[in-house]
Amino acid sequence: MDRRDFIITCGTVALASMLDANFYSNLLANQKDNMLKTYNKAILVKEDGTPLKEADIKPHVNYIFFYPYAATPCYLINLDQEIKPVEIKLKDGKSYTWPGGIGSKKSIVAYSAICAHQWSYPTKEYSFINYYPPDTPSETTKKAGIIQCCAHLALYDPKEGAKVIDGPAEVPLASILLQEEEGNIYAVGVLGVEQFTQFFDSYRAELRQRYGTTAKARELVEKCTVMEVDKYVQAVVRC
């Protein structure tokens, strides 16, 4: 085993020690295709700074937090039903096993809120990419229970690892790996095809203006404040 493979294996084992044992057998396979990346273990907290609990996450309400970087938005959703693991197969032949939901009902999932097509993302002013609850179908696609980006109508299925349902996106939304520990919830890594490099390249000037410097926008977080999207975004754009 060369040095690079040794480092990858050690990193995988370290993350595996923090996750459910049933998921461990899939981690090495994910890592072989470079689909799993570890970041800081960051606790999810409410707006008042206290730890977020499962009971705080209302069904079918779209929540936003930022992970693994200060500027990279993610969505947290309680789908109110058991969400089982699924194998995600990409067009380039790579694959990974998405572990499904967490919580007592295995219903809570989290994804990067950066669209995998052309990197539309929620800002404080507006959001074109949003979750559509089962009782709120899209006027354009007539679909509900989806994540849809109104920029170019990319559709993702949050119950199936955010795989692409329709539209121009080539890959699913990246999944944020969540861990429960003593009633608290942590983000511990990213699974799938990250869009972070393209995101920071595309919005360099905008992020610098918002965060002061590029370095601050790219700071790795250890705590994630979770809030409802409607409280963070002035205009949630639906189509």
C-alpha cells in the first residue's frame, strides 16, 4: 500500500468509527471512486445557539445551514417517512451507496443546496432551488416531494439520494452525511459529486463582498446554525 492509499484508508476508517456500523461496509467502495470526503465534525444548532434536536425538525419544512465551508449552503429536510439507503450510479460509471435518512424514523436527510447544473444557490435575497413538499407541487413540472431549481428546471429526488429526476443536471446533489450522538446532530462529511470548486470560482466576487474575503467564505465550520429557508431568504422563487 502506497502513502496515498494509506492516508485514504485511514481517513475512511476514522469516519467509519463515527457512523452506523451498517454503513461501514460501503465506505471503502465509496472512497475508491473518490465519492466520500471527510470534513470537520460540525454540530447543528438552532438560532439561539443550543443544539438542534430531532424534535425541532418539522416534517416537510425546508431548513438551511452552511457546511462544510462558511459559504456553502445545505438543505435539511424531515421527509416524515423512512428513507432507505440507495445505490447511486453515475453516467461516468462511478457509483456510491447513499446511507438514507437518520433519526428515529430514518426520515431526516441533508443535501448541498448548490444546484449540480450551473450552481444556482440560495442567497439572502432569493433562492431558485427549493424543496417542494408533497402538498405543494411545482406549477411547471406538476411534481411534488422534490428539490427543483427554477433556473433551468433541474429536478432531484430527496428520497433517493437527490438523484436527478429530470432536467439538465448530470449528477445528483451532493449528500451531507449526518451523525447522531447523544441526541445531537452533526454533519461529518460529503458524499457524491461536490460542486464546491465551481461554486467558489463562479461566485468569487459575490462571496468576497458578502463575507469580506475569499478566505472567510472558505473557512471550514465546526458549528452550523439551522434556520427555516423562509426566514433566511427574502424571496423563495417557485415555478
